[in-house]
Amino acid sequence: MSLIRTAPSTGLGTFNRILASAAAAGILAGLLLTGVQQVQVAPIILQAEVFESAAPKALEVAAPHSHADATPHEHAEGGAHEHGGWQPDDGLERTFYTAVANISAGVGFALLLAAAISLHGRASGWRAGLLWGAAGYTAFFVAPSIGLPPELPGTVAAPLLARQLWWTATVAASVGGLALLVFAKNWPLKIAGALLLFVPHLIGSPQPALHSSSAPPELARSFLYATLLANAAFWLAMGALSGYFYKKFG
């Protein structure tokens, strides 16, 4: 009799536990990312936009990534900057929409982390969550950034669809490779996982026909370091919070 009552209750409780953990962790991690971006990343983007506005018209004509095509290029904030259409004004409006995007992404990624913690079924808590966050950071940000580093406004980029497909394939290969390395029981599978991590990079990421940027190289380097640190803070905090809330809500 008790078994009949317990089984459904446990399943429903686990589902709600995952949702609640992801919501709490995603909101807090998204707010943290927004704060770090305002301090480290946004000033660099604003500088790059000044260079982009001052760039000669010849660059726009020569580059495949042109204003007329309105082809988006990635920012550290995880969104796309398009030259056509509506854009939020600088200041509070831009910060608000950035925070909404970061929180939405945070909740989505935290759902994956909380589900992984639940499926693993062994250790939870913030320490275990920190490891899951580090894995997510490696698979979803570091691995794709090796071939497609974060780009400043005014940077010539490969076609968007090709970049999206390569990013998706790289994330899938990284998740699968890390899973085999950590959880596989025999060495052949572990070796296969290690090899899988390199496959997208051996194939190569899509590149533009002409490499060009209106921003100086030192600004691009500062942007890369800032985005690495901002996303590290985001993923590690999200992982630790997911593990903490999953244990707390249990």
C-alpha cells in the first residue's frame, strides 16, 4: 500500500524539484552574468561600436558581413547584434533586455544541469553542482570558442547558419565526449570520448572569406578574456546553485 502511494509521489516530487532548482539557479546566475557583463564586457562592446561607426564605407562594401545584409555577429552577452531593425537604447533599457535574455538562458541551462544531477542520482550539493557547471562551461562555451571566438561589433564573420551548425555539432560532440570520459566503464569508450572532443576542431569551423575587424586587436583580446571570465562565473555559479537548490528542495 505504501509503495503504491510512494512511487507517484517521488516522480512528481523529482520533476518539481528539477523545475524549482533550475528556476532559482537560473535567475540568480543570470543576474550575476548581467552584473559581470556591465562591469567587464559592456564597456568593451561600446568602444567597439564607436570603431564600427567610424569605419570607412569601403569595409562594408568589401566584407561579406555587411550592414546591408544585416548578418548578426555574436556578442559575449549570448545574443546577436543585428544592424537592421529595432535595438534597445543604451543604458537601463539595454541592461534590462540583457538581463531578461541572460535569465532566460540561465533557466534553460540550469534545467539541463538539474536534470543531469537528478539522472546521475549520486552526489548533489553545491560541490557536485560546481563540477557539473564546469562541464557545462567547457562544452557550451570553451569548446565552441576555440573555433568561433566571441566577436566584437564590426567583425567580419562566416555565414550565420554555418556557424550555428558548427556550434551545435561542437556542443554535441563535447557533451558526448565528456560523458564517455567520465562515466564510461572501459578504456576503449573513454578513448573514443577523448577523440570525439577533437572531431569538430579537426573538421574546422566556418571562416569568412576575408578576415577583418574595425576594432583594434588589443580590444578584441580584452573582449575575449572578459567573455571567458564572465561565462566562467555564469556557469560555475549556475552549477553550484543548481546542486545546492536540488539538495535543499529534496
